[in-house]
Amino acid sequence: MKKSALILAIVLLQGLSGAAPPVPASRPDEVRGTLSLSGAWALYPMAVKWAEEYQKVHPGVRVDVQAGGAGKGMADVLAGAVDVGMVSREVNPAEVGKGALAVAVAKDAVVATISRKNPFLADILRRGLKREEFAAIWVGKTVQSWAGLLGPGPAAPLHCYTRSDACGAADTWAAYLGKRQEDLAGVGVYGDPGIAEAVKRDPLGIGYNNVNFAYDAKTKRAVEGLEICPIDLNGNGRLDPAEQVYATRDDLIQAIAAGLYPSPPARELYFVLKGKPRSPLLADFMGWVLTEGQKYVAEMGYLSPGPDRITKGLAAVGRDAEGKK
């Protein structure tokens, strides 16, 4: 009884003195705020995953991710409209001169895609197409029909599709053919989902897509209605066992890692900032992406940029090997 009275007296005295109950102190390293990312479709699925996982660790943070093409991402970040531009091509000197700081965060590739209803499908999957044949379709424009490309068969025109938006996929595919995006012929279609849908619906169509829009995230096989058009790397007119790397997304990713898929169209993917991070939140996010965030890369169908690139990226954003200050 005496003990209860003593506790009550202490509480009353605290109330009379104006002392408030103690409030738990915030963690000194806790980050809060909002980050915005825009740009490459190639990086969009990976960036969304990173945003979700980072927000679980830091519930006081909101990360907004929007796709729209590498060109939009670069323009947005240089204009200060977003914190991070997602870019799926190499950054050019003019962009660096405007303050672009490119940090490699992942790797993937661009693949040629055809409709599963293509009347020449069996022949295409057996022999693949040579780099020179892809160039004849998109650059030289010397091939107007599937029979003209593959030899005797049904009289059927070849419908070529390309991207209408400035993007890393088109730039990468064009680089594989020795050109730039503006040199590619074809019906222009906006975005990765758009070009995949256009090819899927056209039995005579051919296009190109980033890996994660050509393969289904759940089954890891080609998107329903699409097939991956294989590359005859040695030009011998048939697909050798080492060139048969397209059955699943994991098979292709392993081939890229082993150097069995050419670069380009295999390429690095970048988060681009306008100079070094000025906010603790942006610096922390970049450090997390390059360390803890890398454990989600394989799960999402990408490759890590590698230890050297990660070390370089951490130094560029002012973080140590653990992603901290």
C-alpha cells in the first residue's frame, strides 16, 4: 500500500512540475522523405522491387517509380524533375557535361521477338537469324518478306517493328547492328509492353524487347504468344548447342553471365543522378541498392554489374563497402 502511494506521489509531482513522459528517441540514422525515379522500361521491374523492399526497411520513405524510356529518364534527372533517371544505354559525354553521374546497378539484354503464330516458326527456331540478316531487316531494308529471308515458303511479307520513344532497348539493338536508334526502320511503337503486344498480335511481325518484357516473370518462359528469335552467332546457318540459350529467362541470363550472348545486345543498366547525392536519403538509397539491394537482382531476372562496378558506384555516391557513410 505504501509503495503504491509513493508511485502516485511521484506521478503527481511530475505533473505539477510540467515534466512530460519520456518519448523514445528517433534513430539518428533513420531516413525519411520521398524519392522519385523515371526512365528505362528495362530497369522498371527491378526499380519497383527495390522501391518495395527499401520502403519495408524504411517505412518513413516513399519511392515513386515511373517508366517512360531511357530518354525521358535522362531528361528528367538533368532537369531536376526526378532524383534518379533510369538509363539502359551508355551515357554520352554531352550528358556528363551537364552533370550526369551514371552508376551501374544491374545488367540485362535485348532480344529479338517474333509471334508464336509465325508460319516460319519451326525454321526460325532451328536456324536462328544471323546478325547480317537482322541488319538487312532493320537497317538495309533489303528484306521485305519471310521467304526472301529464309528461302522457299509461303508468300508472306515481313513486318518490322521498332520503338517510337527514345530508349535504351532501341539504342542497344541498333548498336548491335552497328547503327543508332534513328537508323532503325520499322513501324514505331511506344514502350516495351507496346512493342511486345504488337509483335504478339502479328504472325508476320518481328521486333525486339528487353529481357523482362520478353519473358514472363512467373513462368520464366517467353510471354504467351511470343517467341524469342535466336541469334546464329557463328553464321553457319543452324543453331549449335551453345547457341540454344533461350528456353527460359534463367537460361539466357546464365548465357549472358558466361559470355555466350553478345554485348551488345547484352548491356549494363544505370541509375543516373545529377551530380553526387546532396540528400542523405538519396545517398542511403543508392548505397542500399548497391549492397543489400543486389540480393534481389537474380530473382528479378537481371545480373549484378559485378564487384568492380559496385565498388566504383559506392565511391561515386560517397558510401563505403557496406553502403554506409
